[in-house]
Amino acid sequence: MRHLADGIVEVDASGRIAGVREAAGAEATGVIDLRPLVLLPGMVDLHAHLPQLPNAGLGAGLDLLTWLERYIFPIEQGWSDPEHAGRISASAFRAFAAAGTTTVLAYGAVYRAALDAAFEAAEAHGIRAILGKVMMDRITYDDRIDRSTILERSLRESEELCARWHGADDGRLGYAVTPRFAVSCTAEMLRESAALAARTGAWWQTHVSEDPGEIAEVARLFPEATDYVDVYDRAGGLGPRTVLAHAIHLSERELARLVETGTRIAHCPASNLFLASGVMPLATYLDAGLVVGLGSDVAGGPDASMFSVMAVGAYVQTVRRVVLDDPLPTLGPLDWLRMGTFEGARALGLDDRIGSLEAGKEADLVAVDPRYAEALRDLPYDPTAIDPADIMSRLIFRSHPDMVRGAWVRGRRLEGPPG
Ligand SMILES: [Zn+2]
């Protein structure tokens, strides 16, 4: 962790960080003076659902399966219209950038054309995006889809989307093969989708162990499996290119197996509270060596802001420590910043490119105005007097929807933040 009270980040013509240094008096031309804003690595959101953003904040307190039926499947059906999908995606990418997120790993809906539209929107916007067409062959939310060919068709469409978009724009866009979760997929779909990801080098993303009702249903549907993680293990789905969302209620065996295979976890604390899913024993997982980044899980989570996800995550871990007398240490504000940036990049295997402000990395940056997080905003603000952990503490626990004033990917400014 490094903090410069008054620093310069040099970005070269290709959008890479050429150097990070202390500002030394008068600077040459071409310098954008952002003081007193705080320049941070762009946030990495490891789990979001693009079609669901319009319903963010609705349905608090419902259990997962009821919430899906009532608030989510109908809105995902709207993506059968690719123009609508393109509009929602463009708006969603502006919202992510406005929240300070420069990399997003997200689910689309089950429609191929909608995903082409979503990728086109990401291509135009400039955000770093890894997206996937949702695959479901056991249950589906669109009765117009022919059930007899649903598996073959979903695989073929995923493969075509992957061929078109995985690695596009020199790796700014990527494809994640996306079976929704074990409840909506047959063992064959899980297996074939994992094989597709392995064959193409794409990511593989799905949900695991989110909600007690869901876990019971998976046990009923897959009686041959030892536990929920074993369902994906048998499909060949575990490994460092796999990002599993939630993973709240893992057994010791499941945790050990995820660590052993290098499988990545998207921790979505705001969603887990919003849908009353449970509380992750995060410190235990980190202690075991699991790679964990953060996810907003909008619209399971009510807010796309990773700052607000960090705040909820921190409160939840405090509750664990206080109420359950969990002996492991609590994470501080800089630990949460790291989890929302560098660890997210590491979870995606992109930590050689993004996740921190270091020479040689691509310039994915956000500029945040710390004055928005002050309690008394009409008093003079002295940026040099504040400790970095204190700055982050304010930005996390007093985050403001307008505090992100700029977001860049590869040095290119993204539409979204108010500027
Ligand atoms: Zn989700």
C-alpha cells in the first residue's frame, strides 16, 4: 500500500502508467490537476447482473427463490429485445463508472442478441467488461424457448459470443461462460459449459451456496454429489478461471477444495444481507488462503457502489466478531480498498494489468472527492493532514453518490461520473 499526499501519475499514449511519483513544485504542461481529489485504482466488481439494474433496491427481505420469480425473471425476459438490452447496458456502464467501478464481471440474460448488444455498449463506453450469456436448461423464464434443443443452442450461442468478444480490444472485453447456478442447470450443461470455458480460455462464472433454501434444492437435484461445491467439481468447473459468487455457507471440505483448486470467490455482502442469505466467515476464508474479491451483485445488492459494498462488508464482519466471538482480526479500510481493487484483479488473473497504480499497468483510475464524505462540508479541507486509512474510512463509511468525479480505463475518460 502506498500513499502520496501530493502525487503525479504519468500515463503514456497507449494508456499505460509510465510512472507514479511525488509532485515536485511546478509541473510541465499536459498535467490534469485533480487536487484535492483522491486518485485510486478503479474498483473491480466481480459480480453483477446487467438486466437487473432497473430493479435495484426492490424486494428487500424476500428469500432468494421468491425474489427471483417476482422481481428478476420478468425483467430479464425484457432482454429478448436486443435494443432494450443495449440501452440498459449503456446506462448500466455509465452507472458503474459513476460509482467508481472500471472493471465489471457481469451476467446478461439468456438471449444471444442481447449479449451482442451489451458487448457493443461496453465497447463504445470504454469500461473493462467480462460478460456472459446466462445459461439455464433445467428451468427457464421464457417459455418460447424450445426445451428440446435448449442445451445445444445455449452452448452454441455461448461459443459464438465467446469467439466474437473474448479478448476484444486487446483484452479489455472478455467472455465468461455463465451457467446461472446448479438449480437451473443440468449436470450436462454444467459439464459442457465448463469444457467450453476450458477450451476457449474464457472465464466460468456461476453462483454457489448463497441461501439455505437453494442449498437444500441443490442437494435434492444432485443426490450423487457430496455437497454444493462438489456439483461444480464433478462438472470440471473449479479452478483459477472460475469466479463463484457468494459461497456463504461452505463446509470445511468445500472451503478446502476451493482453496486447493484456486477457485475465486466474489463476496457480495450487501446482497447477502438484502436477501437475508447469510453472513460469510470472511476472515476464516482469507486465513485458509481463498482468493476473494468483492461484488455488488446488483440487483441482489441494492447499490452498484463498491464503496457501499465495502461498508456493508465491514459492518457484517464486525457483527461476526462481536456476536459470534470470531477470534480472527477485523479488516481495516485499506484492506477493504485492496479487496475491491487489487484482489478483484487477482481473482480475474488480471493483476499484472490492473488493480493498482504502478508503472507498467494500464491506467484504470478513479478520482474521488473526499470533501463529499466530510461531516462538515463548509469548513476548509486540508488534504495533506489526513492519513490514508482515515481517507478510506470516510470514503467507505460516508460514501456519497456523487463523490466519484472521474473514471478512466487505459487513460480514456469514461462517461458516467459528473466530472
Ligand atoms: Zn448473482
